[in-house]
Amino acid sequence: MELLFVSLLSFFVLLVSFSLQLLFYKNKANLSSGLSLPPGNTGWPIIGESYHLLSAGWNGHPEKFIFDRLAKYSSNIFKTSIFGESTAVFCGAACNKFLFSNENKLVQAWWPDSVNKIFPSSEQTSSKEEAIKMRKMLPNFLKPEALQRYIGIMDGIARKHFETGWDNKAEVLVFPLAKTYTFWIACRLFVSVEEPSQVATLLEPFSAIASGIISVPIDLPGTPFHKAIKSSIKVKEMLDKIIKQRKIDLAQGKASKTQDILSHMLLTSDENGSFMGDSEIADKILGLLIGGHDTASSACAFVVKYLAELPAIYDGVYKEQMEIAKSKAPGELLKWEDIQKMKYSWNVACEVLRLAPPLQGSFREVLTDFSYNGFSIPKGWKIYWTANSTHRNSDVFPEPLKFDPSRFEGSGPAPYTFVPFGGGPRMCPGKEYARLEILVFMHNLVKRYRWEKLIPDENIVVNPMPVPAKGLPVRLFPHPSQA
């Protein structure tokens, strides 16, 4: 046993030594070629600084990884190594503008290998091609006319959700309920699934998928990556059954091409007349279900958190929403005009998104060598931009930890500083969709209850989105009309 230990230790030392030599020669090659790389540290061989990035989120302070290095290097661009990739981290509004303006020119979308393993069809084409394909497909379902039709559906689901999950309960766990609400809406609008038990069965594996998408891609039992792969397989098996049944329903005239995104995918060919296969459609739907509920559920949960902590802010939202509620006939669902009246509520939601952005940042791949701010960024490197580099920057938002919805009055924050949905050609196409479901959630929530947090100083974990560590338990106090 001792000999085995010594042998393993020797192998590890050799591996580290080899990696260090490789790193030395790589840096030497960069210097000899005259490149002026950004300042920074690539961390440990192979794993780089991935653990430091992830652990900052696990400890509830994802901005720490960024701000510690900004202070250390006195530069708004620094180099690191994340997920085995040489990476330049771009921080601040000017960097955001540069990246968003050069999409598909100098940079293109990129995700770690973990994403390709969880969404296998994305390995068949480039991330750029995938993005173009989806952005051609989504507008019909996310354009204003379609969104206006969704409001009544969202409000109807919200009412059922609060009746079954919140009403007549003294205490509830907010975050799981918020996930149920946003996932229920996504299932209804994307694949026409709305039966609560079927929605719950589909939802169960999704937490593991979200945690594993941005993780160290080690496929061993017990790792987040392994759990994500297993869960994605389980979800796609369920989606495959839904797809096969939909084909039958379309053939028999029981379903229509325009009823949801699934039907559209099944019946729409590309410019070459080719249709997507069932496996590719399952991957796309899986991605849409993740994107269509995870970010909004995080935002909804943090709305509850901040409204519990800030009674004056709650009172402002309550006043606005009750004026809308009193203007409605009994049983009448929300309409587009009602959403347009929720200006203060949306300012509050935006401040929530500033302090707890569901999208912490994202990656780009460098398409060609370029220089920016005096630094050379080599082709093939990855770039990581982060929302918190502006959201929590006191030069951009004075007193950045203070909750202040007035930041969004008038013309609002300066361009490229408030980026919870990204920006440029890659801005999240579901931004308006998310706005609707967040506001519908707020409307149904505050007209029913006040509440208080049961864990005053509950920790926040970012993995990969901010989540209350204990699920945000609250005690409910129904308004007299709801009691």
C-alpha cells in the first residue's frame, strides 16, 4: 500500500511538473511572438482558477472573484484559466459595449465542454450556427403580438399556482414554488403540457441539470456534471414521448402548427428543406425549458426576499397592483394594458435583477487576434464577461448594495451597465417573456399576502444562478379579503 501511494505521488509530481513546463513554454512562445497579454494568473495546471470562480459563487459572493482581481491587477481586463481554457475576463460598460458590438465579428458565443455533453446535438454544429437557428425560430413566439396572448395564460396559471401551492398555508418554501410557477408556464407555452402532475414529473430532474451546466466536466458518480448528464437523459426520454405523441396528433389534426414551439419545430424545415430530428428537437426544448424557467424563478424568489426586507418598497408595489386589481371585473384575467401600468413594480424587479442577476455572465470565443485597451487577445482564447462588474460597481451605481428602484426611473442606467439579459445580438430573446411572468407573479403575490422571512440572514448560493441556501422559507399573512 505504501509503495502504491509513493508511486501515485510520484506520478502526480511528474504530471504537475510537465504541466508547469508546458505552461512555461506556452507563455514563452506568447512573449516571443510579441503579444502583450492582459495581466493575471492562470492558476493551477489543468484546473486553472475554475475552483476559485465556482467557490466564490458557492459562498454567495460571485463578484469577489472579479473584484479581487480587478484590484490586484489595476486593469479592467485580466487573464485567467477557466474550465481548461485560456480566458480573458472583460469588466465594465466599455468592455460590454465592445464585446456586444463585435458579436460574430471578433467573437462568437461559446460554452464549456460540459454543455455539449448535456446537449449532445450541439456538438454537431457550432454554437454560432445553433444560436442563429434558434433565433430564427423564436421570434414568432416572442414577438409582441404573441406575448400579449400569453398574459392571460400566465395569469390563469399563476392563480392556480397560488391556490394550490400558497393559499391556506401558514408557511411556504418560496424558491421551489417559484420554480414550479415558471416551469408550469414554460411547459404550457413551449410543449402544451399543463397537467400539474406531468409538469411536476418533468421539473424534478431540472435542478441537477442547471447545477451541472457550468461545472468542472468530470463525469464520475456524485459529481454535479455526472448528475446533470443523467438528469438530461431522463428529461429527454420524457420529451421524446411528448414529441412522438405530438406527431400523431398533428397527423390526425388534433394539434396545430401554431399552438406552441414544439409543433413549429416539427413542421418547419431549414433553407435546404431538412427537418430537425427528434433528438435535436428534444435538446432544443430542453434548453428552452431551462432558459424559460430558471432565470425567472430566481428573480421571483429574490423579489419575495427583498419585499420582505423592505416594507416601504412592498407598500409601493402593493398600492400599484391593487389599483390594477380593483379595476378588473371578478375573475377577469390580466391584459397587456395592465402590464403597462406596472411601472414601479418593474423598477423594483430591475433592482432585484441588478443585485441578484440570474445570468452572472457568459463566454465568448475569440475568432481572430485583436487588441483592446493595449492588450492582445489571441485567436482561440475565451472571453468571460460578468454582470456584477457593473451591477455592483460604485462608480456605476452609487451605494451599490442599497436597494433603490429609483435608479430605473426616467432614462434609467447608462448604456451597457445594466445587463441581466446580456446585450447586443446575443441579448436574451426571452427578456420580454421573463418581464411578463415576473410581473404576473408579483401581481398575484402581493394582492394576496404580506410575509416575513423565517431565516433573517439566510445565505445565498450561486450555482450557477443565485439561490437562497434554505429555499427562502416565509410566514404568510393573507390580506383580509384573502383570509
